[in-house]
Amino acid sequence: MPVILWFRQDLRLADNPALTAAVETGEEIIALYILDTDNTLGGASRWWLHGSLEALAADLGRRGVTLTLRRGRATDIVPALAREAKASAVFWNRCYDPVAIADDEKLAPALAASGVSARSFNGALLLEPSELKTDSGGPFKVFTPFWRALAAQAPFDAPLPAPKKIRAGSPVPSDRLASWGLRSAKPDWAAGLRETWKPGETEAAARLTRFLDGPVSLYAEARDYPAVAATSRLSPHLHFGEISPRQIWAAAEAARHAMPRTANGVEAFLRELAWREFSIHLLHHWPGIVEHAWKPAFDEFPWVEDETHLRAWRKGLTGYPIVDAGMRELWTTGYMHNRVRMIAASFLVKDLLIHWRHGAEWFEDTLVDADLANNRGGWQWVAGSGADAAPYFRVFNPVLQGEKFDADGDYIRRHVPELARLDRRFIHRPWEAPPSVLADAGIVPGETYPAPIVDHARARQRALAAFAKIKGN
């Protein structure tokens, strides 16, 4: 009897525990991916998913296996396909968002009641959320002790190789990928995504190799500078499971041993990988953080509803160049440098006093690495409402942040072309440039580039007053 391998956020063949276990049964395998109609993907994520599924289907096809595509609720489709194919078992890797956990809790007993074995595995994390606990036995609330506890468990199990052979099951009816409409042709807004990214397991492995062969040496010192190519940009590949954290950890450790000069960079890089684990740990133990503040007092914060300011922020027209550069990089490439994410998020939440959920939702629509745990946790960190969060009184000054991390304005010139000719002395504060300097740069204030939509100094005082009202709660 065949077995079903249900792909989820694990769109790879190497280090895929569910795939390995399915192959080890010796039975024919039906490979399945479900586009869950209850989980709404953002536009950038849909674009990436199409490419990732294309790549996975090609990798499986080289082993004689067809990737079956179905659309609907997983709790309906998996049991139905098991009956249709007379499958003896279903294998999958676990996901950790609240919807996926609820599905698993329904699916396993439903399959068992039909005589179908259900086997799930950890293919997404170094350690399960339940495997790391504080000395008192509870979940971690602060990153640094979490990191120490996680690192103490290393080395982790070695990554599994991709199976050389897979016994293919008989073909079953499948949707066509094109029929899902994941990539919009009219209008075609994805040119920047195509120029920037190549989804798939092969590219994920190549990107990791390129990073460890060079940029990782600079990572600890240069990762905060958006104009410098010092980061791995592996986050979308990780989100869709085209590469696993075990593969990344093992390769990074191998680089550290082979090239001692990379030690500081590897350490900083692995800490960032651990932040991903910490975010999932928090989401697992406090699923309510998707919609509500982790610190309940922040649910009473007097947020401002200002559609004009929100629209200016989304479009990168705030009048603060580093914020606008980040928002335009996001719109064009589906990505934003992490330091700039913090600056742009702080501006929305603290300068404009707009609810962090509005920012989180926009990121989830426009980011190719729109991970629920990382995104919601990151926004709550900036807002001061999350676990191990930035203090409420930390309000990033977008001018000083720009001058510190993009001193020459190279990042701004790349993404805000109307400022490209502006003298570096004024690139972060164009409103202070003399008229002659603006004219030489081809800038007409308020027309070719907007004036600041708020005065940062006054906005900061307004934010501090609002946050102070709830600081004792």
C-alpha cells in the first residue's frame, strides 16, 4: 500500500525527516502539497511559493515522482486522498503556528480512526519548543538565556542526505500549478522579485555556500549596514523550508573550524538563527501574540488611526530618507534589510503611533520571508509590547540611524533615486539643504520628494507621553 508524503513548509529533499522516514518504509510514495484556502498568503509569498513548488516538482521529477497539488483544507484533503489512494500512512513535518497545530490535532486521530498511520517529525527547528525550558520548567521569555540553553545542546543531529531513489506511487489527479494564480501577470508587479531571487532548494544551498565563503567574515561588524552585502538573505529559503536550520548550523560550524577568521561572524550568524527559534518558541507558548500584545497593558495603548500617514509609510513617502528607502526596497524586492526594518517599524509605531498590527500585516503581504512568528514577534519587540522587547522609551531617530548605518547614503541613493544626486551632508535631512544644493540635485521640495510628514522631535515626545501612561501596568 502506498504512503503519502505531505509537504508543507519543508519544500526540499535533503534533511527532510518525513521524506526519509517515508522512503525507509520501502513503499510507493505519493508526494502531496496542499494550498490551504484558510491560510491567506501575501502577494510576495504567493510569488515565492510558485517558484518553490516548481523547483520541488522538478527535483522530485528527476527521481520519477510527481508532485500532486490539491487546494482546500488540509483536514479534508489528506484523509480524502488517503482513502482515494488506499494509503497505509501519511508522513509530514510539523509546523508551529496556531492553525497548523490545530490541524495536526484534528488530522492525526481522524487518520487513525480510518486505519491510516499518521507520523509527524521535526523538520523545521533545531529543537522542539517543548525541549527547551527554564530552570523552573517554564518557557523562556528572554532571548539570551534561551540562546545559551540552545547552544548548550549543540552539536545537533547531522543533516539527512537527500534520498537517491524514491519509489513513485501511481499518479493521482492533481491541480495544475498555473491554475492557482500565485503569480499575477496583469499587472506584472514582480519584476524586482525576479531580478532579486531564485526560489528553490538548489539556490538555498548555493546562497549559504556563497555567504560562508566570504561575507560571514564581515557579518558581526557589517550586518547593520544596509548598503553592504554582509547578510545571508537566507530567510525566505528558511521560511519555505528549502533549507533547514540543521543544514545551516552544520555548515556554519564547519566553516568556523575550517576558517578560524570567521569565528565572530559565525557566532553572530548562529545567534540570528536562534532568534528564529526563539520567535517560534514564543508563538508556540503564547499563540495569542498574533493579534494581542504579549504584555496585556499594551492592548490599552491609545493608537492613532491615520490612513494618510499609513499610506505614506507604505509607499516610502514619509520624507525621512532611510525609512523611505527601506519601504521602497520592500515593495520592489520583497525584502528589507533587518536594521532598516527596525527603523521603519519604530517610525510607524512610535513616530506615527499607528498600531503595530498594521505594520505586521503590510510586511506579511510584501515580504518574501513573511514568517508569522518572526514578523509578529519582531513588531512587538519594536513596539515594546513583546517578550524581551525593546523598552518603550527607545524611539529610533531616523536621521541619526541613517547617518550611523548609511553614512554616505549609498543605500538611500539605490532605493530613493530622486535623492541620488544630493550631497551626502544632506542625504539624511534634505529639508535642511540650501535651495542651491537642492536645485543642483534636481530636487523640488514637496514635489519631487516630500517634506517630513511629522517632526521627529515632537513625535518622540508624543510617543513617550503615550507610552508612559501604561508603563506601570
